[in-house]
Amino acid sequence: MPRLLPAILAVALSGPALAQDLVGPGEIALDGAIARCRGTGPDPVFWSCLAEAGVPAGGIAFARRLAEDPVIGGPGLMIGFTELGAVDLAEVLFPFLANTNEQTLFVNGAAGVVQPLALEPQTAGDLQSQAILAAHPQAFPSLRLAVLGHRARGSHQRFVATDAVTDGCRACPVVAVALTAYVFEAGALSGVTALGWIPPALADDEARATALAEGDLQALQVALTLRGYEPGTMDGRAGEATSRALQQFLTEFCLPVEAGLGDAALAILSAPPPYLDPPPCQPRERNAGTND
């Protein structure tokens, strides 16, 4: 079962206090504070150093909560924040971790804090993922996870993250990129799904844009998936799920569905990530409380 990290943050945003509003941009650590205090080690001097360096009290409370969590087990300072809905994204720097010292956390919502790295599922069962694993039996996700996509429909939020898959060690060659979806309903985590391993070329922004321009269907499926749409298995085969996802994309980006994958659509799909801003024509009111 996935492990949630319920680090409840006792920090309120300005304005009316809501149950899910526990941390926000006002808690971001100032530039230079982390470098100044890292050498103290995670002891009482560290906390006083943060205060002296101008880190907001809420940011220090956030760091303490993460340090007290039995799984995270170390202080993390918020260096970036993206407001997206009931669940937001926080970029966090863990100054005393050796490898995954910069992480994206899901914050606010029902759990307070959810750590994506603690929720990575097993390898997807699609043929492409299994073929990559068969060719590289020691391959594994390297925990370089990046949350690149977000799509909201009413109270439903779908985040899509990538993670480099390396051939047997963190420093080994990248043989694939794993895509994972994290779904929240009304701020509560409702599912974590392995979407599949894709070849590194399809994860490369420029290479994917070139493939899109050449009419590569698998590149289209990857591009839609990264934006939070659900075109089905990214296998390069046409199907109802891919057609439906493309129609949703065109509609939400104010493009005529009958025009299909024209120049305007290709330009949007070829843009580099992150894909966190809502589409300009997303029918929010009509979709409130639904998954479509």
C-alpha cells in the first residue's frame, strides 16, 4: 500500500482559514538562508540560524514538521510554491540528504503533506515497459522525480510526474523515463498509477516536438499524458482513449475539434514543461464535481 506522510502544518495563509490551507508562498525560505545554515547540522543551532537568516516562522514550522516525520526524518525548507487548488505543489530543499535533497511535495489538501517519492508504484504492465525491463533487468527509477503536469476538473486533480530510469545504479545510463499519475479527489489522495516507461527520446522535449511534427502517434500520446490527459497506453496505436483525450485537449485550449491536430495544436503540445497552468477554455463550472 502507498505510504502517506501526514505532516500536518500549523501554518495559516492570509485571509479566511480553510482546512486545506496549511502552507503557502509566505513560508518560502529566503535566498541564501540554506547555504548560511547548512553547516550547523540539524541541531538547535540550525533552527536559530534559520530565524536569524530571515526564514519566516511558518517556514521554520514547516521544516520542523518534516524533520519530525518518521519517514522523511529531516528538515526541509520550502524554496518554491505553486498554487493549483485543494492540493498545491511545494519545492523543498532537504539540506542534510545526500541524494534526493530537492523534492516536490504535494501540500495542503486532506493529508497536509504527501511525498511522491514514497508513493512510486511498480512497473506498468504495458508491453513497452516490460520490453525495456527485459532488456535492462537491473533498471529502476532513480528518484529524480519531477511533477510536470496538472489537470483539474472540479474537485478532481491529476498530477503527472516523470522519473529517470537508470540501468542498475543512480549514476548509470538512463534507459527510460517512468511516468506516474497521482490523483486527488477533493484534496484527498485517491490513486497512484504507473503510466508506463517510455524511451528517453520521447521524454526529451526537442525530440518529442520533432516527432509530433512528423505525425508520430506515440509522441502525441506522451504529450497528452504529460499534460494530465488520459490517452490510454502510450503504444503508438490509435484508439478511442487517444481520440477522446485529443478532443478534450482541443476543446480546453479553445481549438476547433474538427480541425484536428493542426499547427496551433502542435505548437501548444510541443511547448516544454511544466504544464501546470489551467487551459484557457477549460469548462470548470460545467465539470465541477465530475471527472469528465
